[in-house]
Amino acid sequence: MEWVVTSQLHQYLSANDPLPRFQSAYPKYHSTETAMQRVWSDILVAADDRQVTLLGLLDYSAAFDCVDHSMLLERLQSAFGLTDLVHDWVQSFLTDRMQQIAYNGQLSSVESVLFGAPQGSVLGPLLYVLYTAELAVVVDR
């Protein structure tokens, strides 16, 4: 089911183009390689124009764990127009998740997952990209 939802969501996003223009994770024919080529090209153009280049890098370690489900659902609705059945399905996908950690042969207790994009899922990375899409607007300013 996740594959179907991810595929349809990807088609919707491609057709309606609501992703930030420099998002390299999901547009067709884009990748980390094309992102690096864009950065390198911008640096060379700036150097040719005798401009200084400043590159800011952000560490997104554990960023998937910080996704607030209610904020994600609100953004899916307001920024991407995902309502009704799609919105309800994503809400169902995110809620009532449980996790348990195995370490050194021992299992932790089972705990509810209140935050985070599901890691290891097909849909999790796309939900994370949609959750953070607003960052591009802030950076552009």
C-alpha cells in the first residue's frame, strides 16, 4: 500500500510542482549528484564574477526523528492541498506506531512513537521532504 501511495503522491507532486525548486530528492532526473553539480556551477559562476562564495551546510542527523505529526499533517493540507481521504490515510499511517529497541541481546519496552517520519518505510523520506519544504522559502528570503 505504501508503494501505491508514494507513487501516486509522487505523480501528484510532479504534475502540480509544489516542491521547492532546488529539491533534489524526488523530481525526475534529480539526485545528490545533480545537487552537487548545481552548487559547483554556482561557485564557478560566482568566481568568474569575482564574487565571494559562502556555503552553509546543515547537519540533519536524526532529523527524521523530529517530525511533528500534527505539523506535517497541517502542511500537507495547507501547502500541498492533500485533503480528505489522502490526509486521513497519512494520519492513520503516522498514528498508533510503536517501537522497541534491541541492544546487546536485550529488548526495551514497547513505546508509542509520537514524532518522526517512519524510517525504513517507502513513504517516510517523501513525508520528510514535504515537512521540510518550507525551509526553502526561509532560505530564499
